[in-house]
Amino acid sequence: PPSPLPEESMDAEKVAELRKKRAFRKFTFRGIDLDKLLDLTNEELKDLVCARARRRMSRGLKRKPMALIKRLRTAKKNAAVGEKPRGIKTHLRDMIVVPEMIGSIVGIYNGKMFCGVEIKPEMIGMYLGEFAITYKPVRHGRPGIGATNSSRFIPLH
């Protein structure tokens, strides 16, 4: 009997090779990989984050952060498979990123507008405000009038 078609086996090899090329570095947060992070309780997560976030979590999750997480959850649930969820706007710049928020899109208010940010695993334990800059960085151009000593005295002739 003839062997399987060479094109089929070739395609399987190419697919496997492409998968190997696309193999990303597995994300770990303080030695715990991503799928285990999603299963952690708030108490277990609290022990992994830095001191400021740990103190904030120990004082309990308040109503507004819980409402944001609930809205992110529904947006993720309503999104089609393979699609990004709808962006959720928030003023909660002091919200700490938790693993449940990964993959969501959050519009973080910077005082003027909402900056759309996709939550990535590297952001765990950081504040939302760190990803929406509140000022426009200075672009230094030419000095204006009166900016230097030489422009202070103008002889009248």
C-alpha cells in the first residue's frame, strides 16, 4: 500500500515548525505561571505582591473596585471568541491590577480623556494610573523672551 500523501505529512511538519517558532516565553509572576495565578484567591495573591499593594488588599476590596471587576467580567463574557472585549471606562487610577483583569481593555481617565489600555500579565500588582500619563511631556524648543540674561537689557541707543 502507498504511504500517506507527502503533502499532508509536509503540512503537518510545517505547522509543528511554525508552532515552535511562535513558542513564547511562558509568563511567570514571582515564580507562579499564569494559569495558576488565575486560580489564586485574594489572600494567596496578597502574599505575592509588594508591600503597598499587600496593605491595600489586607484592608479589603471596596465597592468601586469590585464594581469595575464585575463590569470587566461581563465585557469579557459578552465578547466573541478570539475578539477583544469592549473597553470599560474608569476613573479608578488607584486600582491594583489583579490576574482576573488580564486581557481586558480599560479606559483609564488621565484628567482630560480616557486612555485605552489592554491589561497584560506583566501589569499584575501595579496601579492602573501608571499606564495613563497625566501630563504632556515637555518638548524643549528655543528659549522665549526674557529667558536668558542677555535678553534682559536692551539699550535704547
